[in-house]
Amino acid sequence: MRFGIVGAGGYWGPNWIRVLKQLNVLIAVCESDKNRLDIVASNFNLRGNNIKLCSSIEEMLDDELDGIFVVTPPATHADIAICAMKAGMNVFIEKPLAGNLEDCFRIKFEAERLNKKVMVGHTFLYHPALRKFRDSLKLIGELRTIYTLRANFGLYQEIGIVKDLMPHDFAIFSYLCGGFPSIVNSNVSPKQDIAYVTAMYGSVQCSAFLSWSHPRRMRTLNAIGENGILEWDLSWDYLLNHRKRVVQTDKGFYEHHDDGTEQIEVSDHSEPLMNEALHFIECIQENRIPITGIDDGINVVKGLEACQ
């Protein structure tokens, strides 16, 4: 298999260079900023290794590639993806699928017309612990609420905190609850560095607190059910099943029950990015629909647009 990367000098580009080099499938690297291209070429020893260095997508598409990884800003995703599909290539697009729904449907139309695979890089859905989390939801009974905390003293992005971070949470909520949210409410600080988003997936309320102005790096996921609370801190290789519940009595009082906490080990320690790359390759080779395909990407962008 032969793949190229467009936008190699951005945030995700070096990560994908590393992964695709490990798989020995990286053939071409494209970056319009010459200084950034020189940096990644030097850092990953790309020169002299039969890896083509390009400054334009047209230059890259001259090669016979099985697919490209698009890791450019979201506003450019649709034009690059469509250009690649017309050149006969399958496309992996880093989240979100596109900058707006119109561009999402442009990608969908061309993918169906040209019969090309499009996969969206919702990384957390390829994390073994998140898959274990979904399998463990049955332990807490009927699901009531899911909430996430994603905070750091982080790097400000021009697109704002919701568009930068919330794709992760919408993808996780959709993965755990199914579909896209029927109701979305978003409160964002004037500096665009803190946001609180709530969304309804059927009867389940999902909430996310996002911050670039937090003193510590924190990433947690919690699900509350009628029989307990399931917790995952993204730095852990295990989950916690808190067997805690509140029961309302016939007289209207509330009784608290605590049957202790169970630790659930996650034995699979594979890297999410590697899992994504392998899945994309398998989908091309075996003509399979990606776990995170176009419709999943559209559901996330619907949530983002509802935040506006």
C-alpha cells in the first residue's frame, strides 16, 4: 500500500508521518510551508528514503497512491479530498470531516459517485479503553448522563475552543449513545478559551466542559446509570465502576447506596493512531465501510454547527 500526507507540518502531520513510516507505507509528504517541510524532512529523515517531498497537492497526485491523509485546516478538507478522489485515491481526513455541513455533503456526494473510501480521524473511537468503556456500560444499568472534562493550559487555536476540542466529545457521545444530538446548547467565554456544551441523545444528557485556561491537563469521561457510575481518566489503562446509586423511596426521600468500587483492567495497550491507520488500510484492501465513515463525520459537524 502507498500513502501520502497533506499538511505534514501541522499539529497532526508529524504523528502520521511517524505511524505511516512504521508501517512502511509512506510514499509522499506534502507541505506548502517550505520551512515546515524542511523541519519534518529533517526530523524524520525523509530525504534519501524514496519519500517524495511536495509543496502542492497537484505535485503529490502525480504519483499512484492508494490514499492520502488530509491533516490540513478543516476549511480546506473538502477541496483537497475531492481533488484526491478524482485522482483515484481513497481519503483519510483528520477531524472534523469539514468546516461546515455543505462541504461534508460535497465530500459525501463525490465519494459515492467515485466509489472511494472516506474515513474520518475520530481518534478516541480507536482507543481500546473507550471500547472497553462502551462494553462496560451494561454494568451501570439504564444510562442517564454522560459528561466529559477536557482541560489544559493549552494552545489557542483561531477556530475557537468548541471547533477545536468538541469534535472529540461529539464523536464519543455518538459512539456511546448512537446518532446525533437532537438538542444542543453551548456557552462560550468571550475569550473563546472556556466552553460548556450540553447535548441530548434521546433521553441521555451529554455534557462537556472545555478549557484552555486550566492549571492542569485533565481529560476524563464519566457515565451515570441507574446502578452506578463508570469513570475513565484518559491517563489510566483501567476503568472504575463505582457501584453507587441513589434510590427514591415511596415517601419521596432519597437513599444513597454504596457497594464499593470495581477496577476494570484494559489489557489492550495498542496506540489509537496505529489502530486508525491499520483500519483504513483494511477498509481499502477488503472493501469495508470504515467505523468512522462520512455519516459519522457529518453527525459530529451537525453538533458543531448547532453550537453556533
